[in-house]
Amino acid sequence: MMQEWIISEPVFESDSINDMLLSPWGGHRNFAYDLTNFMKPSIIVELGSHLGGSFFSFCQSVKNSALSTKLYAVDTWQGDEHAGFYDEKVFELFKKIISAVYGNENINMIRKLFDDAVKDFEDDSVDILHIDGFHSYEAISHDYYTWISKVAANGIVLFHDIAKDTGYEAYKFWDEIKVQFPSLEFSHNWGLGILFPKGDSYYKTMVENNIKDKLKIYEFKAKHMIDSKRLKIDLSWQKEQTDKWWQEAQNYKCQVDTQNEQLKWQKEQTDYWWSEFIAEKKKSTKLLEDLKWQEDQTTNWWGKAEGFQIDLKWQKAQTDKWWAKAEELQRDLIWQKEQTDKWWESYIKSLEMSEGLEREKEEYQYLLSEKTKLINNMRNPLFYTKYIINSRGKKS
């Protein structure tokens, strides 16, 4: 009875700790799972395990099928120029997954260089050898020829990163070796070569199971799963971003509402200040009108004051003129008094010579006293002015 190849839909439990679907090996995990279940190998050796994307697919198949397979992961867990260099966290994560998920399986971690680890295996003992170390032509060629003696009869060798668009040189060695032995290959997920260098027993059985068509199914399903995963991640990211943007929008709305309240308050204050300004403007307008009226009145009063000043200047000039005349009249009166005194002395002498002059003397004394009063009054400007005016009236 022909051994049957079964296409499975496995769940890789290691993904619960470190999801590797989107890793470079993610699209080949289902094939590795079914290959392990199909071959039921005694020993699987992986050269270059890194985070375990491929290794844990073998482990999952062994666990689910309850196989007694021994699994060996060979790596320094320090990295290289192609995988990048990393710290101890990668090695600790690898151990954590084995302990948590595959603790009951026969798994061995060999932390050595490939050339050193090869000594730990007997010839013709390895059923599946997976070469996924440094990807230069020389490194792959060296790893293959160093380990090929360890591959069992009808054993299979897997080569990762054989696609030409990877930028690595693995495809050059693969193109050389695949024409020498039966082989199968995938082009997706950096490419995977399946080589049958120690016999074609499994190859023929796989061909009888129409493996070449199944490879297309694996490729299609891998692309679908990866695209779905990426879409899910994108949708999750978009949801996170949408939630984030929505929260930011809510925060912005709150800020806008707060700003609107502030603007409303500012508008109320502005309206109040504007009404106060209008009221003050009206007061200022009235004040300006009053000031203008006062200015007009001041100008008017100043004009009158200037006219009054002119009048005062004229009056002062007239007063000075009248005062000069008064002084001149006063000098005349003083001269007249002096003359009168002289005449009076002469007259007294004449009266002494005449008895009939006594009465005239009295009259003359009266006139003399009146003239004396007049002379004294002339020293008062107001009296003098009144005197002059009355004199002019009498003359006219």
C-alpha cells in the first residue's frame, strides 16, 4: 500500500509566544510539518535555527503525530552578517518556547559552530538535514559537503533562501546541485529547495502522491495565510490607529469645546468692553463738543480781552496825558499861589496903609483859603479829571 501524503491545517503552538508566520520561513511551515509526518524520521538536524521558525514546525509535527523523532537545533545564537547579530535574548526565547510548548519531545540544542557539531553525529544517521546558515556560495557548499556524509539513505536535505531575488548566493549552489539529484523547490518565501541526494525512494512516493501539484497548493495557501495575517495585522493596526485617532479627535473635540467656551466668554467680554467703549466714546464725543464750545468761547473771550486790553492801553495813554496836564496845572497853581502870596504881601502893606482895606483883607483871605483847597484837590487825579471835564463843559 502506497504511503499517503496528507495536507494538514496545523496550529503552531509556538506562535502563542513568538508568532513566526511572517518570518522568511513562515510560508514553508505547513510543508515541513507534512513532510515530517510523511517521512516519520528518526533524526532531524537543523543548521541555523535562529528564532525557530522552521525548527518548531518540525517539533509541532513530531508532537502532534506522537513520533519518537530526535530533533537537533545547531546554532551559536549570536547571528551573522546575513541574519544580523543579536544578544542572548534570542537564545533564551528559543529555550523558553521548547520548555513551554515542546518540553516532552526529544529536543537538543547544540550551541556550536556547524563544523564542530558535525562530530556529534554518526554517518548515515540524519533523515532530514535543513541547511539555513550563512548564505554565501562558499558557506552553503561547505556546509553541504561537510554534512552530506551524515545524511541517511533516502534522506532529504532542505536548502532555504534559494530564490534569486534574495540577494544571497544560495541559488548558485542550488542551481548546481539540483541537476545532480532528484529535487523539488518553492519560489515563495525566499525559496526552499528539497534535495534527495541519498536515494529517490521518498521522491518517487511523493511524485506518486502528485506532490508537484501539492506544492502549488502549499504556495497558494502560504500566500493566502500570510496575506490574511498581514491584512489582520493591518486591520488591527488600522483599528488601533482609528481608536487612537478617535481618542485624539475626542480630545480635540474637548479642546475645541473648551476653546469655544473660552471664545464665548471672550465674546461676552468683548461685547461688554465694546458697549463700555461706545459709552465712553459718546462721553468723549460730548466732552469734545464741550471742549470745542469752550475753545470757541475762549477764542471769543480772548478777542474781547484783546479789545479790552486795547481800550485799557488807550485809557492809560489818556490818563498819562491828563496826568501830565494836571501836573502842569498844579505847577501853574503853585506859581499863581506864589504870585498871590507876593501880591498879598504887597496888598497887606497897602491895607496897612489904608484903614478901609480891612474888609477886603477878609475877603481876600477867604479867596486864598479856597485857592489853597483847590490846589490840594488838584493833587487827586479823579478830582482833577472831573475838574477838567467840568471846565471843558463850561467852555463849550
